[in-house]
Amino acid sequence: MEGLGHAYGDVKAVNSFSLSVAPGEVVCLLGPSGCGKTTVLRLAAGLEKVQQGRIAINGQEVAGPGVWVPPEDRNVGLVFQDFALFPHLTVAQNVDFGLTGMDDEERRARCDEVLRRVGVAQLADRYPHALSGGQQQRVALARALAPSPPLILLDEPFSGLDSRLRDQVRDRTLHLLKRSGQATLMVTHDAEEAMFMADRIAVMRDGHNVQTDRPDALYCEPADAFVTEFFSDVNRLSGVVEKGDVYTPFGNLSAAPMRDGEKAEILIRPEALRLGAVPDGEEGSARVLASRMLGRSSLVHLCTCRQIGEEIHLHARVPGRFLPKENEVLQVTLDSKQAFVFPANQG
Ligand code: ATP
């Protein structure tokens, strides 16, 4: 997809959007509600006509100036949020529906193989109304995979499932997609889901991609405050650049490439705050307001001590069980790799 632009009347839904997905790669489109994710997917599928830019699948241009290949000729597999199975067809007939250019025996064999692969072969003769949500999702995936299209498009494919089932279904879907070797583009608004599923994530905002990279790179080297906050809670401080640094109560951070005198915002992930006992003869830097174990980690609510400046409320996340008492004073140090400095008012 190159330089895509699309508007619904006055609403600009997609703007200068470019992305490529390689065979065998899972790419997630991630962003807040209304940022244009579904529109990108619909453009790729041919359900919307491209107004600007071009799209090619497997090297063949399918949309662009003077070019228009209709959805049924694009050879893409689609899985919608509500699965959209044909209610009057059985599971096997749903999967068989998109198989063309094969004789009856080949179709039957392909259908059996795909149903077995997604683990619903025993449900082949059932109708969609007699399936659970998880089973419907698997049938929808089987239907999309059956014709071996070069591209699979998934629009929030797990959002209709309850949370425990969702984890299982995600896991199975990821392995199926990776094994099938097709290019996959999936829409989600859930950062954790995108990190679980994706080889790369395209973070979208107001119709364009802000940053496209591997999940670990987005988390550890976010391009701006929007991307930083999309992946976790953050402690937000403000400051002014002095001698190339910004001040925080727990140590200075480099503000490069910002200039002295520029206003900065400082985003500190909760796991960047390291908590320890106050060494003899020193004063601590923060007081505990509350501590709670949240399962795999503990969350400690802190307030910076008055002697180090204005009181600031902060969250620290510590692996495992770490529950200091209310009002205990601690020494806080900062892991600068998980703290980010950006120009203020970047939006
Ligand atoms: P969500 O996560 O809520 O599904 P999204 O990121 O997928 O959102 P889109 O559905 O692509 O966003 O919508 C992008 C913008 O285009 C939104 O402002 C939306 O209101 C608008 N929009 C989408 N479809 C139409 C339509 N058919 N007619 C008019 N406006 C539309």
C-alpha cells in the first residue's frame, strides 16, 4: 500500500498511509477508535475504492490510478469481527464456498484438510447457529485460509470472544497463520493483543501511520508520546532542557536532540522506577501511598518527598511480590532506558 488516502464525504479517514506485508509475516494495524484501521483493511480487500495511492498484491496492482480489481478477483481471505458465516450453509459448505478451479474430489480433500488444521473437522456438518463463538472463529479462519490466498485480512477477529477463550484462540490463530505462510494484516485496538500476534505493528493516528516496527522496538524506542502511552501506563512529568538534559527527581535524562530552553515532556514507564531501601545517612526520595499485588507484579503508588521539590504522584511496577508499607520512605532510581523525553505539545 503506497500513499493511500480515503475520505467519507468530509471525513478524512486515511491519509498518506503506506505499508507492506511480506509472505509469512503477521502485521497488526493498531490505533484508537476512528483512526482509520478498518478503512485500510477495506481498501486492501476492495470493499472501498481507493481515492489516492495504490495497492499491489503479490506484485499485481489491484487499485490505483486507472486500476481497479474487484474484491472477488483479489484473492484475499477475510475474517470479520462477527465472523459473517453463511447461516444457511454447514461448516463444510462455508469452507467449500470460496474454492474454485478444483474438481469435486480436490475440493472435498482441501476442505477436510483445512478443517482438520483449525481443529473443527468433527463439526463439518453443523450449521453456524449450533457453534460456540470460538468454533465460529475457527470456521471463519478455515474459510479464509482454504483457497490459499496470498493475503489474509482480519478485522478485530477476537473481540467477540470472552477473555479466557480469547487467549486460547489467539494462540492457536497465531501458529496457524505462521504455519500457513501467507501475509496477514490484522486490525486491533488492543496493544497487548498486537504485541502478542504481530511480527510488526503499524501504529495509526488520524489516518496515517505514526510508527511501524517490531513490537519490542515500538516499546523500547517509541517515536513520540502517543506511541509510548499506547503500550503502557506512564508517569508523566514536564521540564525544560538545560545543558542538554532534563531534570527528574530521580536523576537527569538526556534530552538530545532538543535545544536548551525547550519545554519537554518526560514519560517514565512504571517499571523504570527501581525501589530500594534508603542507604544510611541519606534521605529517601519517595514515600509509599499504597502497594498492591496485581498477579505477576506489584504496583506501588508513590509520592515524591518534599525536600526534592514539588510532590508528584507516581506508579512503580515491580516484578513478583513487593509490598512496602504505607508511609515507608524509599530510595528511587531511574532506568533511563525506559524513560523517554519528547518536545512538549507534540500532540
Ligand atoms: P474502530 O476501532 O472504532 O473500528 P477504526 O480505526 O477502524 O475505528 P474506521 O472505521 O476506519 O476507524 O473509521 C475512520 C473514520 O472514518 C472515522 O472517523 C469514522 O467515523 C469514519 N467512517 C468510517 N466509515 C464511514 C462511513 N461508511 N461513512 C462515513 N464515515 C465513516
